[in-house]
Amino acid sequence: MKNNFNKTIVILFLLISGMMTAQEAVSLIKKVEGFSHPESVIYDEENNVFYVSNIGENSEKDGFISRIGVEGENLEIKWITNLNDPKGLLLHNERLWVSDVTDLVVMDVNTAEIIVRIPVEGAESLNDITIDEQGVIYISDLAKSSIFKRNETGKIVEWINSETLENPNGLLAVENDIFVAAWGDSKNGNLLRINKNTKEIEQITQSGLGNLDGIQRNEEGEFYVSDWDTGKIFRINKQGRTNEILTSEKSSGDFLFFEKENQLILPMNHQNAVWWYQIK
């Protein structure tokens, strides 16, 4: 009994030490303010800047896109304006794509002009955007528990509508799969995987993590996901093993894993700020 007790103590100590290490491995290094309910952050490698979507203050056409430097310097807070509630961002072929309620809006990063607004038939509340290796764009609709798909010809159709999607929020295309950070409904959302060919939906996590929002992938193939409600960021491997690596505050949105500097950059919706975390 004594030996078993000692072994239990050692295991508990190692588990606690491991959790403390995970928490201590990430530190807050910067807060940049001046935004208006920021939702999503992406990196433009060619121009070496970040783009941030801002939902605004619930007035018509008061949403906008910010362009900021990699050190957090404010280049242009209101860089592209005249949007409603812009959320998910995608950069592809010198075009910036944003989901804007029921429209997909395409903008030119060189001229900072809106090129076209594409109404998405049947959409209720578009959210995140991802693109696969074939150039097919996928857009989540949290309110409808759907994912829309835009093929190479430009046609947008509802690809999947299912309660099993758990109200999809964050999306990430990886090879033959679409990974989903689910918001959840009456229960907390999970990290899901969808096979693009069969549309089979698989739960990677099982117990529900929270109102999941952003999803990113690191060089080891693990996923970072954010819980909007608690501000927690989790690291999850493909088998569903989950580690909480930091806790920010409520309303952490569609964040960026900035691989170049090994940083997590969080748009904080309620705080009207973007927070930088360094992964050591």
C-alpha cells in the first residue's frame, strides 16, 4: 500500500508540474488598443503586416479592416471601411476575403478597395473562412450549423448542414480534412474533423471544451483553439489529447499563430484590443 501511495503522489506531482509548465511557457508581452470589437487576425507575409477585422458598434456599415505592423504599431486602424459585421479573414492571390453576415466580400490589398460583395444564398451568420490546396473556399455559418463551399468557378453552395457540426465557428483546411472549432449549443463545442470526400464528421475531443472560436495549427501538427467564453487557449493533438496553455479573458476570438515569431496574437472583442502572447 505504501509503495502504491508513493507512486500515486509522484504521478500527481508530475501531472501538476506538467500543467504548470504549460501555463508558464506562454507569456503576455503586448496589448494594442484602439480597435472596435476585433474578431479575426491574419498575417500578410509579402507586405509584412497583420489584418484585423472589426465588427464595429452595431451600426450599419460601421465595420472595417485594420492594417497593423508586426510590432503592433498602428499603420491604419480604418484601412478598409464600409462593412457590416466582418469576421473571418482569408488572404489569397493578393485578395483579402472576409465573411460579412450573409456576404462574402473580396478586397484588393494593394489598393485597399472593395472589389465585389457576393451574397451567399441561404446564409444566416457567416463566420470563419479557410481554403484548401485546390483553391476551394469553405465558410462556416454558426447560426445555421452549416458550412458553405465556394468552388474554383466561384459558385457558392451549402456544403453541409448538420447538428453534428455543433454550430461551427473556426475552420482550417488540412490536406483531405476540414477541422472545425465548434461553438456548441446546449453543450460545449468540440474540435471536429470532416473528411472532404465523404463528409463524415468525427469528434476529436469528446467532453466539450467551450464556445470554441479560433483554430490554428503548429509545425508539429497540433492544433491551438480558443474558447471565447473563458479566454482559454488549448493545444490539442490529432488524438484529442488536450492541454490548456493560457487563459486570457472572455471574448478571445479568431486568433493567429504567428509561426515566424512563435507567438499567439489574440483579437479581444470586448476589450477592443489585440493581445500578443510569446510561446517560449
